[in-house]
Amino acid sequence: MAITTHDTETDVQDRAILVSLVTDKIKRTGIDPELSLQELVQLAETAGVEVLDVLRQNKETPDSRWFIGKGKVEELRMAADALGANTAIFDQELSGAQVRNLEEALDLKIIDRTQLILDIFAGRAKTREGIIQVELAQLSYLLPRLAGQGKNLSRLGGGIGTRGPGESKLETDRRHIRDRITELKRQLDEVVKTRELHRERRRKAGAVQVALVGYTNAGKSTLLKQLTDADVYIENQLFATLDPTSRVLELAGGKEVVLTDTVGFIQNLPHDLVASFRATLEEVNEANLVLHVVDASSPMREEQMEVVQTILQDLGAASTPQIVLFNKIDLCQPEQLEMLPTGTGYLKISAFNPEDLTRITEMIADELAGDTLNFRIPGDRGDISSLLYRVGEVLETTYDENDVLYNVRLNKEDYDKWGYMLADFVDQ
Ligand SMILES: Nc1nc2c(ncn2[C@@H]2O[C@H](COP(=O)(O)OP(=O)(O)OP(=O)(O)O)[C@@H](O)[C@H]2O)c(=O)[nH]1
Ligand SMILES: [Mg+2]
């Protein structure tokens, strides 16, 4: 992707050196810095950056002035000169002061992982909601980094880290940024209300919601397309999808559910972004069932699954029933396949295999149908018996003296809702 800078008015590609600093704190997180760096390369390429080289440093703690050590700054300068780089991208988050110090010392554009992700999102946002959310995240990221500076932002020029969504230009002054943030939050509130109305309508219509959730590039949009013929954007790049798309999916047995594709997750997803995207991610919260799509062929499979579970927890969706779809098994090595957990709630699939698609809809139907439970209801509790008929599917009725024994299929959601009335009558 060619990017125009203010300075020259010509197309200048970002030519970047990537930098990773491995501190003791990072080592303790258990995240493999090499895999994180590989992901940074993918992120940079997704943003249209040409990656020239990668520099690494191990250091107990970051340098407060430069982030990396002074000697490493010198090494970066030499590498940038030799390779003709105009940008350095850091895999960890930098402070405003560190960015300024590095920019002054190196005469390079300095970007960190968070800014790179925000930039990709800015390039992707299409709907009004997406555009507002990205701009809000960008400004929230920027504001604390302007502290004490009062410097105008025109130095940012063009290229990655400077792309803004829509027409709106970054204002040069903190007060304006704060005003803009307030305004964006107000607009977002409106969008959220509209979205809630839509959801309310779907809920009233009795639609069951199923959300496709997972790490970026796992194959969520591909599955939506394969399962429902939806015309969605699919790309072998990170964050192809920003805005949720919903389609009706007919399950084995004829029941219909609403299947929603969502924005992909990534490790160290910028906090401001998660906060801003809460409106969009509410779709996940509302779901009756989460399909957690995993790229089973990724060397980071386990870490990616953990990231997804953590974000689901943050969203308050950790207890929603979940089916894990290990996708892309056509790309897996035999030993990778062996490592995958099996059993209920897990499926190994390839999004392009029609038989696997059928297995998915069957498992969704089973999961939504719920478990069967036995109840013992005293003869004088006709209210409880009729509640059972109303919320569940009574499979069998037998009589034992004055009690009626029911075998009932009840989905988890209904049990959660009515459990306070039913729990006393469950027959082990
Ligand atoms: N070989 C193989 N490739 C797959 C499979 N499923 C998806 N892909 C490819 O994986 C890439 C990413 O697919 P998407 O559907 O865009 O992934 P996503 O999860 O929606 O990604 P984001 O929207 O970026 O979060 C595309 O190139 C797909 O063609 C699969 O089962 N096997
Ligand atoms: Mg997608």
C-alpha cells in the first residue's frame, strides 16, 4: 500500500525496522517474544509496511529515556541508514517521552504495537459505528501522550500511525481532543441505543444468537460465508473484519439461529480499543452460544486460545456455552492434530469441507437443545409441572405414588433463568 506524506506530496512507502525488547516482566508473562515478533511482522505487512530488518534486545527493565539501551539506539541508527528505513516499529508500548526522544535522536518515525493495530483498524473501519470507535480509541491513546507537550501534531505527517478514520482531522490541541472525545462518546451512545433496539427486536422475535469469536485470521468470516453464503470480506491478513455481520443459519432439524461474525482478537489488544469496541463486542455478550474458532495449524494455538478466553472473561461472556472449532486442520501436521483435545464441545474442522459444516450445525443444534434432567414434582405442585412444560421439552413422564417424575430437555439459559424455582425438584 503506498502512503502519501505531507512533506513530499509523493507516494512514500513505510520502510521499517522492527524492534523487540525482552524485559524480565515480559519473560514472566510467558508470551514467547519471538512469536510476538512474527505477529508484529504480519501486522506491519497488513498495514502496508515493508519490513527491512528486526532488532532484538534483552534487558532487565526498559530504559526510561529510550526504551531500548543507548547502544541499541546507535545500532538502530546504523541499520536504518544502511537499509534506507524511515520508520521503526516497537513490539511493546512506548511512552510519549520515549517516542519523542527516539524520534529526535534517530530522525525516524517511531511507532509502537498499539499504534500499529489502531492504524490497521483505522484503515478498515467502514460503518459509522466502526469509524467512531476507532477514532475514539486513537484519541484516547494519543491524549496522555501529549501531556506537558502542547506540541502540534502536524509532525506526524503521513503513513502508518497517522491515518485517521473518515474526514475528521486530528486537532492540534489537547482541549480540542478532549472535546472531540466527548462528542464521539455521545455519538457512540446513540449508535449503541440503535443497536440495542435491533437486538431487542431480534430477542422478541425469539431468535437464538450464535457468535463466531476467535483470534484474528482464524477463519471466522470464512465459516460465516461457508455456513450461510454470506458475502463477507475474507483475507489472509489480520483484522480483515471490523464490523459484525449477522446471517440466518438453518440448523439440522430446521431450527433457525442468527449467526454473527465478529472482530478478531489479538494478544495485547490495545485497552483503548477494547473499551471503544465495547458496543460492537456486546454482540458476543448477548449470544446464547459462542463458537470459538481456533487456527489449529498456528504454532501459537494455545496462546491464542488463552487470549480469546481472557477477552471473553473481560466482556463478561466467559460462562456462555462454547463450542471450540479447531479450524484449518487441512494445514495441520499429524503431531499437531494429535495434540488437540477431543470430546464434547470440540470439533476438528476445515472450513472448506462440507461434511465438517454439517457436523458444526449438528453440534450447534445439540448444544442449544440442552441437557436432559430428571425432576420429581409433588402432585400438588401443578404450577411447577406446567413451568416444566413451558420452558423445556418433556421427554418422559412416570408416576411414583403422589409424585410425578419428568425427564426434561432444558437448555442452560432457561435453566439459569428458572433454576431458582426448579432446583429444589431436581431428582438425582
Ligand atoms: N487452509 C485453510 N484455510 C482457511 C480455512 N479457514 C479459513 N482459511 C483461510 O484463512 C484466512 C483467514 O480467514 P478469515 O475468514 O478472513 O479469518 P477471520 O477469522 O475472519 O479473520 P479476521 O476477520 O481478520 O479476524 C483466509 O485466507 C481463509 O481463506 C481452512 O479451514 N483451511
Ligand atoms: Mg473476519
